[in-house]
Amino acid sequence: MSFLSPNSPQVASSGGSTRNKIALKPGHSLMDWVRFKNRLIPDRPRRITPSELALHNKPGDVWTAIHGAVYDITSYVDYHPGGVDELMKGAGIDSTDLFNQVHKWVNFQNMLKECLVGYLVSDTISVKPSSKSATLAVPQTVPIPEVSFSWDSYQTDRGYTLIVYGRVPFSNKIRQSKYYGFAGSTKSHLVICCQDKQYLLNLTYHEPCSSIQIRHQNLKFELCLFKKEHKLWPSEGHHASNSKRTLKTVNLVSFTATVGEIEKLNHDCYLITFRYNDTFVADPPLGSHVFVHTKNEMVDKKPYTVFSAPDNTSFQLYVKRYPDSLYSSYLTDLTPGTSVQFSGFDNQVDLNKLHLYTEIVMLAAGTGITPFNRILEELSGNNHFSSHTCTVLFYNKTQSDIAWNGKEGGKCKIDVKHILSQEDGEWDGMRGRVCADHFADKMKDALFLVCGPAGFMDSVKSILNDNKVQPERVIEFKG
């Protein structure tokens, strides 16, 4: 780890290759630093503005930012092999460029992870306009790399492996991609999603394959083609003109799925499992919708949020039946084995925004719980949320309307509370309609996720607005 200028003593030399290190105090070698940092207890990461970062720029109080992550490197100064003066060049500033000039390959995340303070966000600067109008808020942009993709491939005489890597800013703790599309024996049309970006892989193979396999972990997506004949191919095949490209708009793919199990959850709610037909596979983006097509061409397609995705061959919808609804009647009248036309998938939730807040509140009414189910599964199973708490306030009319009980515990501390507005029988839980008293203690710092009928959404927005909860701390789910 070093912040060295090209002419520093450690880099410059008469021969251009010898590295002159600064003599360190006894007990300050790299291994000494490793032993020392392992005794540090890091604070919970928080948001740091450039203005706050700039205050920590003197000996005894040294912070710096690298690729969007802010570190308190006060303890590291005496262990730096390039000397104190070189390290102080990055004090109180975003030192990404300085770091990249000399030691871009160094794994600074591992070396300084116990020193992490938080993540660099933009300042808001108040300036007086020339007229007598109100003060304007002008955002100061902090350059943080965007999401991108890269492509690679390799082959043996038995198989050809195509790889798509997602790349995200270093400040992003949650590093994962999702995918959907067709992967057949002769061609593939696959969309790989990472936060707000999508990458298209659309090709016909050099020769038909005996079988295929998808391997997917974090940001690495692999499509493995197993050859019928054991020989090398001149290439993987022919790519369409839009293949190996980052998409500018959401790419919906039409597919069919067959009805599997239908579980009646209560008097009007159903959990329906669909299995993808043909060669379609998917690990749908969090919070995304599928669009249901009926045989009535005069009616627009209806979006339904994916409730669960047990594996890449199936998904589940949580459907409430309404007497006057064409779509809910159509879906709940289906029988196992029926084939249904869909298109999907659209937007996704970026878990990195959730990670910035150690306290999360989910406000849901009725089927508004649908988008939160998969998010809760992620929070529960992800080590990055082990220091977070999530409170779920689930609003219904009566006990008979509760069709989801959720899952408490896991990596993230999850607390589910049911609130009923029209229960006449015995009920030990909370009662009433949504109001500020239900989450008054969360107003100051929590991130709010909200989903439900229009009236519920309006009430929640009004409550949060009256309590001066900033818009950036509210995520609304619609449809």
C-alpha cells in the first residue's frame, strides 16, 4: 500500500528499477502492521462528504479516500514503506489517482479494511443566485467509477466457456449480478444485470452442443458449452450485432412458463409456482416484475413482482384474487400444467443503497409485501448485513388477511410486526392504520422501503414528508 509520486525516493533511482525504501522504526514492518490492524475494531461505515474528509489532513488525524471508500490511515502512517511525507500527500483528499499512478495493483481493501470509516458521497453546496430568488442547492460530483462489464472466453477440445465479468465501484460492498434469457444447444440470448446496467450475450454457437451449464457467482457469469465432437473450434460462433454490448434500455425477453404448484395461502391469496419452458433460465433481478400476457389482446400486459425464485428454472408469484380483476382471476383460475406467456424482467433494487443504512424499515400493506420477500432473503443470508437491523411493518385488515409471516433472524436482525385495522376478535399485536407513532423512533436515520395500495402509499409519503425524512431515504415500489 503506497501513495508515491513517480519521483519519490521509493520509485526513482539512477537505474530506474531499484526501489529505495524509507527506513522504518523497529516493529513497523508489513507483518507488524498486519498483526496490529487485526486488533483494531472498525466502526460501522457511514457516508462521508468531501468537506468532512478535508478536515482530517494533518499528522495524528489522517483520512484518505480510494475508489470511493474512506479510510482513517492515522495508525498506518508509521508503517508506510514510502515514508510519512509521501502518505500525507493523500491526506484529506480523494487520493485514487495518486494511488493508481504507482501501486494500482495493491489490494488496499484487504490491507486497510479495519480502517474503513465509510463511503464518499457528494457535498451539497448552497450558493446565492444573482436574483433575489431562494438559495439553490448545487451538488458537487465525486468521481466514482460506474458499473461496467468485460468479456472473456477459453476452450479445450471438450468444451468452450464464455465469461462475463461485472465490474462495480470499489465502494460497493454488495457485488452481485443477475441474469435471464435463453441458453439452448445451438444459440443463446442472455441478459446479465448489474445494478442499473445490463449486458447482452446473443450468439449462435460454432457447432451444436451436447449440453450446456451455467455457473454464476457474485459478479462472474459463465456459460459452459460442452462439445459433441472433441476438437477445437476456430471461435465460439457468430455474435449478433448487439451482442457483447451494454444495453442503454431495459431488455424485456418474452418466454413461456408452465404452472406447477398452486398453494392457497388464505381466503383470497395464492402462491403460484411457474417453471420455465424450453431453454429459458433466470435468476431474476431483485424487485423486478414479470409481465403476464392473457389471451385478450385488447388488454395491456400486467406487471407482477417476482415473489421468490427458488432456482434458475422456476419462479413464484404471490397473487391476490379480486372479483373484478381480469388478471388475478386469470392467474388464480389456472391449473397445473397450463402454459402461460410472460415477458421480463425490468428494474432491480441495488442492495448497496440498503447497505449504507444500518437501520432499514419496510412498510407494506396487503400484497405490497411481495417485493420485500426476496430482499429479506438476501438480507438474511448476506454477511455484509450482519450489523444491520430491519423492521417490517405489515398492515392488513384482519388476521384472516395475513398471508405472509416472514422470516426473522439470519445475518441481518429482522423483526416482523403485524398491524391490523379492522380486527374484531382477540389480537395481541398492534392495531390501527399506518401512522407516525408506529415508526417514530426510526425517522432520524433509517432507510424506508414502501409498497402497498395507492392510499397507503400516499399516507406513508405524507407522514415521512411531515417528519422531514429526506427523499433519498425513501424507496417506493409500484405495480
